[in-house]
Amino acid sequence: MKRLVLLFILVFCCTSIGFTQVQWEQGVVAPSVGNPVIVDMADMDNDGDLDVVCGALVDGLKWWENVHGFFLPHEIEPDYHACSALVVVDMNQDGTLDIVAGSYQPGDNVRVYYNFGDSWTGETLLEETVLAVDVGDADSDGDLDILTGYYELQLHIKEANGYTTYVLDTSGWVYRDADFADINQDGHPDMLVADAGTEDGPDFGGISWWEYSGDDFEEHVIRTELFNSGNAKAADMDNDGNIDVVGGAIGYQYCWFQEATNWHQVQLPDAEGMGNAIDLADVDGDGTIDVVESSYSHTIAWWKNTGSFTRYIVSTDFHQIEWIATGDLEQDGDIDIIAPSRDVDRIDIWKQVGGDPQYSLTLTPVNTQVPSTGGIIEFDAEIYCIQPVEAGAWTMVLAPNGQLYGPLINLQVSFPAGTSNRTGLRQQVPGFAPAGTYWLGGYIGYYSYGAVLMSGEFLFVKQGPEPAETRPTIEFPPGEVSRSRR
């Protein structure tokens, strides 16, 4: 029987990262997204947990509803391509979070998508192409203003009949990051920006912040000659009450500690040559803000902040990452990481786990190819549990067209403490199913409550060409147990 998409696939690949005792478990939030670029976490449905928002070059704007660790996909605007900036904010101040998006593609413009619960309404705010966007109350009048960057740095002040635009810089530098932050802590938002220099000249980039007072703007330079600078974030990194800045460029990341009117620079060691995005969060829960970085090449890492910085690897096999976001997506009190990959068209999560797992489930396929006429996928489910388990076991299959089917194998299981069990399973794939890559996820837990104790996954391919007979829905036959051995 076809169900709503209830999918959160965990890949059990814990990596120990030294004395901090932080371990990571990789999973999949969205297994099929066309060229995802930007992600964020926010409570889009006001149910108290964090959901996932994404801007993708092919699939446009989407969000995934977090339902007890499962993620249900929802369309926002499939035709908004080339998304280069995304802000989650209550733009119309109705108590529900909306999305402001910017694009480098002419004609897409800076647009707001108002969230009305079961529908979205789009509206053009600014007719311009951008690489960077942020939203904040720059003039402290209660209205939300817009900061944009590309070849110009502009501040757009909300008025009764639209926006008044102030051009802060027209040097031709490419502004890749622009954020509101109260750097001088005078109660009014300032503007923190990173520019990459000029596209067709030898000029280096840099990081600075702009102070706004009435109609006057003053630039305060933090660092110049920072080649191809692309990111800058603000937080109190040393708990001294001052706002510090973290940012960098290709091959370099720095923290600038604010000391009165001066900045004390500390270089973060071992930054990737293709470092692309950063986020700031207290990763290890020690009360100090740490730095998380994604590399376009393949690496996700974090720096533990103790005044100096020590780098730890989270993942080295997730490629073409252009953005990263942190937050407590699981609501378990610690920081998780999400990132999009344009290489595999997927959004993954790295969740923190501590100590030895009480339960684990690993699915290992015997075969991963199904002919165009249909066939059988065979796989082993290996279960390990320290504590006794009496629960349900089920599988789900996600088709290339985004439809999820299941539970397919659906049975009750009971394992005593210390169980190590391997069971052979089979799933038939009908010939009229579409060609492409499928996900098969297995779970042990309590399906009706959306609670998962352990899970595993793998992918398989149904070969083309597309079947001559097409059907709007596919009825997958139930899976079956083929063998069991301890």
C-alpha cells in the first residue's frame, strides 16, 4: 500500500574524532534533489521542531517537514532556478516563517514566498540578480529591510510604497556574503560582508562591516588582500561580550577577535583549498562557539574553539558542497549538520551520537541491478542490539519519481539482549516501475508512532529503457523473508 513519504535513512558510519568524544552518524534527509545548492533549518510549520529548506538549480525551492525524524518533501516554487541566496524569515509578520530567495540568473529577481501553511504565494521584492541576501530591520523602525550583494552592495529600506535603495559600494567587487549583525552592539544592525575582489582584475577581496546611521554609511575594514573571500559570520567567539568575526577564502579561514577598536587575527589550521561555506555553532556543548566548514571538493570538518582552533573531520566522501547548516534537527540537545551535494543530488545529515550504539541495523544488498522487465532484489539485514528489542520491522522503497511505497516487509520482531542476527530478505520490483535509481530503507521501531530504534539503507537501479506500459502509481508487492541465521 502506498503511504505518505516517511523517509529518514541512516547510514551507520560513526567516526571518532578525538578527545572531544563527538561521533557522527551520516544519514539522508532528501535522497533525490536536482542540483541542491543552499540549505537551512527552520520550523516552517510551527510544530516545535526544525525542518529543512533548500534552493536547488533544477528543482527550485522545496522544504522537508520533519515528522519524528522522517522528512516529507513539499514544493514551494519549482521554477525558481539558480538560487544563490536564501533567508528564512517571517516577512509579513504573521507568525509563520516565509522565504526570501535571490538568484544570479536574470529574471528570477529577489522574491519572497509567503507561507500560508498548505500553500505558498510568491512576490517579487527587487528586480535584480544577487549572490548574497539577508533580511533585517536596518533602520529600527519595525519593518524588514533587505541587504543584497553582487557587483554592488545595496541596502533596501522598506517604505510604505516599496523600497528605497542605497548603494553602498559600486567598485565592481563580487560580494558573496552579506549578513546583518550588530558588530558594535549599539542596538542597531550593522552589515557584515565578504567580497571576492573583481572578476576581471587583480584586486584581492576582503571582509568588512558597514555602520548605518540615518542616511550615512561608514565602512570598517577587518581584512584586505584576502583572495577570493567568500564567507563571513559573526558571533561572540571568546565569551567576552564582544562580537567577533569568522571568515575566509580559498585555502584560508580566520577568526578575528574584537578587542576595543582592534581586531586580533587567528588563523584556523588546515583549511581546505576549496573551502566553500561555514556556519557557527557550539558543536561539542562546552559553551563556546565552534566553526563548521564544508569544502566543495569533498570534506566537512569542524574546528573546536578554545581560543585557538583544532580541526576534526566529519566526512571526506560527500562532494560538491556549496552550503552548510547547523542546528538540533533531532531535538536531542546537540548540534547536527546538513549539507547538499550537487555530485549525488542529495541532502545529507550528520547527527551526533555518543558512545557505543545500543542498536544497529545494516542492510547489505546481494544484487543491485534489476532488468527493465522487472526482477528481485535480495539483501541481508544484520541486526545488533545490546538491549532487548520487541518492536516492528518494516521496509520502504523510494522510486525515482519521488513516490515512496510501504511498509512492504512489515512484521513484528523480538530480540533478546546481545542479539546478533542476519536475515535474508527479498523485494520484487515490477516491470512497469520506472527506470532509475531506487532507495530501499529498513527500520525497526514503532511505525504508527514514527519512532525508529535502528535503520539502514541501500540503493539499487532498475535498468532502462522506460517500460512501454506506464501507470500513474506503482503497486509494489510485499517483500518477504527468504532465510534467517544467527
